[in-house]
Amino acid sequence: MEENLVIFKGKKEGIYIYIKEGNFQNIKRQLEEKLEKAKGFFQGGKVRCIKGKRLSPEEKRELIILIQNKYGISVDEKHELEEKNNQISETNLNTESFFEGIREGKTKFIRATIRSGQYVEYDGNLVILGDVNAGAEVKAKGNIIILGVLRGIAHAGYDGNKDAIVAAFSLQPTQLRIAEVIARSPDDEKDKPKWPEVASIKDGKMLIEPYLTKK
């Protein structure tokens, strides 16, 4: 499956376009494809800002020309200049786009059991050295790893990243969610897992597999 390099977000002040790191020609092609499909939606709208961690000024200018000249969508270049002068930090970019540190990145460790009624949220990876009890909820932009039993709710990749995973010594969740894909425990009793399991998204569906060290 091709990586999604171009992300649109509509806000009341206009459209924000976020560009993930990747080959510029692929970025340009994806941008054209998405604009072509959504021409009616963007008609009369304004692109407020184009952000990309490794987008050079020349590449950004090329995208602006493409958006304005080929699709007739105005780009607020004054706001673009203000964004540049403000020197937006990478941390701010992370809060506006998918958390990309799925394989490596900032991680929070919690050495405790998350009890019923407790709520934990983190904008990176989350590792819990304990259980997540029924009635508790844990939420992370990255992966969620539980070195114990998951009986409550876990939501990984909550800003939309489908590459995130949820893993636990024992997966018995009330609800399991990765990005916008949701899985719930069946109503009937099922056997408790006999080994650690990993939940991930495959072909748009939740897949739960045993974690095997030898493959």
C-alpha cells in the first residue's frame, strides 16, 4: 500500500496541507490526484498553509504554483511568509500532522497499573509496565505496549496513523482502536490468550496476531 504523503485538514480559517517526508515527485503526484478528486470541495476555498518538515522553499513554491495555476485555488502567501518568519518548530508540526515516530521516537513509560476511571494520553509511544483495568483508557499518537493485561480501552495512532500497533501480554480489551479502525470484544466469553498478542491494521481491518519471537 502506497504511503499517504499528503494530508488535508479543513479549518474555519482555511485549508491546511501537511506534507510528510518522501520523494518530491510522489508528493507532487499525490497532491494533484487529491486536488483532482476534490475540486468541487475546494472551489472557492483558500489554502492557509503548506507545511512539510523537509520541504525546501523551491519545492514549496512549486506546489503553490501548481495549486493556484492549475486548480485555481488561492494560497495565502502572506500567511506562508508569517509562518516562515515565526520559524515553526518541529514539535508544532508534530501536533498538526501524524506522529511519525512509530519505529523510534519519544516514548513515555508508566510503571503502574491503570485503574478503572483513570485516563492516560500521550503524543508519542506509550509503554505501560502493568495492567490496564476495565474502565480505564489509554491513548497515544504512536504505539501502545502493555507489559500486562489490557482489559480497558486502548487507542493507538489516535491522530490517524494506521501504522501504529497495540501489543499486550494479554489482550482482553473492552475496546481496541488504531486510528479510526475499532474492534470490540465479543459479547460471548472467549478463551484468554495464551501468549502475547499484537494488534495492527491490515487492508483497513484490525488484525490480532500472536507475538512470536521466531518467525
